[in-house]
Amino acid sequence: MNKEMREHYLAFGEFTYPGLYAAYFRSLPDDPRELSLLLSKNILHRVTLAQGNQYANADLRYGDMNEWPWYRSACQDDIYLTAPAIAAGLFRLDGRGFVPDRAVENKLALTCRFVSVLVSSIYKSKGVPCRSRAGFAPYFQPGTSMDHWINQIWLEKENRWLTFDADGLYDGLGLPLEPYDMPLEQFDWAAEAWLAIRRGETDGARFLYADGQGTNSLRAVGRYLIYDLHAIMNHEISYVFQPKCMEDFLLQGQALPEERLQELDRLAALLLDPDANFSRLLSFWNTQRHFRRLTSPLVG
């Protein structure tokens, strides 16, 4: 990793800047597995909460979901957009901070993007280059690949990125992967999926965006291609944002013009190897500005 890349992946963005929590974040575990397990004791995924004490939580590894207060939202993504907001929410409910014995009623219900943002903030606070990545996980449900966010941290001594999934208590579930040091082929990267669909190698039906409407294929993958670009650039946008130039396509399924599709093809080709193509990705980010002009939930 050269100096420019190192400085880039140590830099905070508007979602990962830790503010007054920087010192606390530095006190948290360094080991990805240990940190992931701790976070999963404090943050529930909305799917886990919705499924109650079944499936992955049949052994109550996340606690008794019947203890979740009826008056609290079953998904708090819109409340805790940033890493310090998540930390503040956890401290408000339990002043001890991130603890392994947090009561269910004092946890937060957040999805994977938010855990990934928190992880990136924690490692950057520790002086470890880190990045969030947006793509698809083929290991949750056979035959499908669900939209998902994970993390990569740079291991200086090994001169490599370590890829890990911090969004669950995966031990003992029989998943076909090592979640805390994942081989790259165990994750479906948005760039690879986009190009495979565009080349006609797959219809993309198995790539799903969990919007409750069955969105799949290019609409699902195109969204995550943009998310991955923004994540690589330290701007980990949430699900309520999308480029204005793609809004009709992503939200309503209207066809994209061929020129836009070819731009996305070029982006996907760069994201196949974001390290080798780092300078070209920076150039794309700074010149293709229409992918950075985002809709707003309030003003459109």
C-alpha cells in the first residue's frame, strides 16, 4: 500500500468521523473476530428482530426478542446514520458502553451498513487503514445472494487486506465461510456481479436487494455498485440515497440510457481491483460527478 492509499483509508468521512468517541473506539478490541462478536452483542439486525427466537436466534444467542420494547422502532437505521450517533445511542441506553451482557431492551436495531460504518470508524481511530465494502452475501440463504456490507482492514505485516463480516454471531451456524478472514471468492462483489449480468453470463436473479419488493439483477447490483464506489471513497451512503441520474432506474425500473450503462461498466471494471486502479477510481470520482449528486429523502 502506497502512502496516498494509506492516508486515504485512514481518513474519516462524514459518516465515520468519531468525534468525541475516538479515544473510546481505540479502547475496543483490535482483533476483528473479538470486535465483531462484541458489536453483535450490542446491535441487532432488523431481520433477527423480525424473526424473533427462530432461525439464527433459535438458541437465543442474540437474546430473547420478546424483551424488545413494543414502542421502539424495529429498524433504527434512519436515526443512527453515523458512527458517533450509534455510539451515543448505545451509551444512552446503557452507560457502560459496548458490553457483552447488554440487555435486549438496551440494544439498537440496525442493518449491516451501519455496523460496517461503525467498524470503519473504530479501526480508523486506531490508526489502521480500513474501508467498508458493499456487495452481496451468498452464504445466508442457498441459491440467493443478499445485499450486504462488510469491512476490510489492512494488515501491515502481511501486506494484505483482511476481509471480514462483523454483522452477526456466526459461530456454530454452519455457514460455508470463515467470517472473520474471508477469502475474496466467498463474497459476491458488486463489480463482478454487474459485469457478469451485462455480459449475459447470468440473469442476475439471485442477487437480491432487501427492499421487500423483490428487486434483483441490474437494479439491485447497480445500487450496490454505487454504494461500493462511495464506500471506497469514504462516503458510506445509506439506503435512502441514490444518484439523481439513476433514481428512475433504481426506484421504478426505468431503463438506463446506453451511455450510462457503459459508464457503469467502466466503473465496475475499476472496482474489480480497487487497489491497482486506485488513481483511476479517484479520477472517476472527481470527474463523473453525476454519480455523487444524490437524492434526498426530504427534498428529492
